[in-house]
Amino acid sequence: MRPLLLTMGDPTGVGPELIIKALLAGIGDRLDHPLEVVGDSGCLLRAARIFTDDTRLETAEGGHQHLVIGERRLQIAQRSALDVTRLNYGSPDATCGRAMAEYVEYAIERCLTGTAAGIVTCPINKAAINASGYHFPGHTELLAERCGVDKVVMMLAGETLKVCLVTTHLAHRDIASRLTSAEIYRTIKISATTLQQQFGLKKPRLAVLALNPHAGENRLFGDEEERLILPAIRRAQEEGIAADGPHSADTLFHFAVRGAYDAVVCMYHDQGLIPLKLLHFDDAVNVTLGLPIVRTSVDHGTAYDLAGTGKANIASLAAALTMADRMAGNVDA
């Protein structure tokens, strides 16, 4: 079976030790797909030694590297050979940035050529990547360009609630002017298609939120609902998509978390992320919708204050691996 590829992320962040903690916790044993880490064996060995001295690197038949911890073994696709004696936690340089990008580039290529089932990403440092010569705000933009798509949707997901964002990181004063009916429709369409193809839902039920309080209160608080959101919903419905709204955000989530909807399409970041993180602060997963490949990620950053301590929480990584495994299984079915 094709492996899931887990990219190591920032060599000076919590990614390497999260991977080791997940290995020691037996997360990989519960996956249908085998797990392969894309990263740096020296960094992973350093992380393993935070937890135990019973660890070593082995080169297996065919040249594959394995990190061995006690009775557990982790296959590594070695894509950098950083000098760990010169790496300080929380201080990535341009060389680290180049390595972070290379891990993702390699994983994308493996998925596009059909030799891997999906990608799970550990957190990166955007400034370090750009210092190395790349010009992408983050993982998502790099993935979209390399996969040849011009529109992706950020979904934050847990077992209880899934939210899909029309806009992401914008000042609140700019949200209304940046919304268009076309973008709302495309978000609905991509969300529905990915939920079908990668989540195995035959007819996903989508709630589409209003922008304004009380869904505009008959234009008293704004006209975006009538002018932008409702036409997008109707267009989606004409194509057979089970989307409805615009719903007032202050009431809709009550019904969504009780199973009335499979996902909620939100107009802006905090509208979706506040309820999501209230329910899934530790185990939320960042999923990129609209790609031709499976990609999930932890929903947190490099956590430099915890890097090297062994104290970082693996709940989000465990959830991201479990979700990617399930999604890849639906694609292969």
C-alpha cells in the first residue's frame, strides 16, 4: 500500500519531537497506510534522544533509512543533512528554510506521481522559507502552485465540527469589500466536491453563513446576504449541491454540532475558527480542499517555547494523520 508522507517541518521547531512522540504512542500502528517521514534523520535522532537513549539510525536494503527506537521503527525519506550541532531551537536560518520547502516539494511530487497516498505536514517557519529564496506565504500557496490549481479552500476540522473559509487572513474592515458571489460559490463547490471525493460523503450537507448579524435583518444591517451570498447558494443548489442559508452565525453552530450539517461555509476567519477551536482546541486539523492530492496539517505553529522540551501536545498531529489516512482510503476506494 502507498505510504502517507509526514513532512518534518521546521528542524528547530516542535515537528521532529512530535513525530517521535507519535511513533512512541503507536499512532502509526492504527493507520491503514504505512507512514514515511520526509525530513532529516539527524534532526529526528536528536529529537528521539529527548525521550530515550535507546535509539539509532539504520540503513535498510535499498538504501532506505530507518530510525529505530526500542522495538519501533520509522522509515525516513532523507531530504536534508543539516548539522544539528549548529541548530538552536527556535532559530531557523535560510538553510533550514530551504530544507522545509524541500520536504514539501518532495512529498508533492510523490503524490502527483502516484507513489504516495497523501501528505501530512508539520509546522514551518514562513520567514525562513522566504529567506531561502521561496516566495510563498506558507504551505497552502506552495501546494496550490505545484499542483496547478488557482483556488483552494482552507478547512479546519474535528470530529464534531468542520468549517470552510471563504476568506482567511484579512482585516475585518476589508472583508465585505473582498467578498464576491463567485468566490462564495467556488468555496461551496470545492467544499462539496472534496467532501464527496476525499471524505466519502455521497451528498454533503453544507450550511452557508451570513456575513452580518441576524443574516442582515432584511438589509437593516447590510445587503451582502441578498446581493452576494444568496445568489451563490442558489447557483450551487441548481447544480445539485445540498447547500442552504444564509444562516445567522449566532444560531447555526448549535445545529451543526448536533449533526444537521457536514460542514459550515464561513465568510471570514474568526466566524469559523472561534467555534471550531472552542470544540477542538487541541485536536483540530487543517485540511486543504481543492487539491488533486490529500493534504492535512497540524493546526498549530512551530511552538518554539516548547521545542526541545518534549512537552508539545501530539493531539493535532494524531488527528491529522488519522484524517489523512481515512481520506486516502476514500480516494482509493
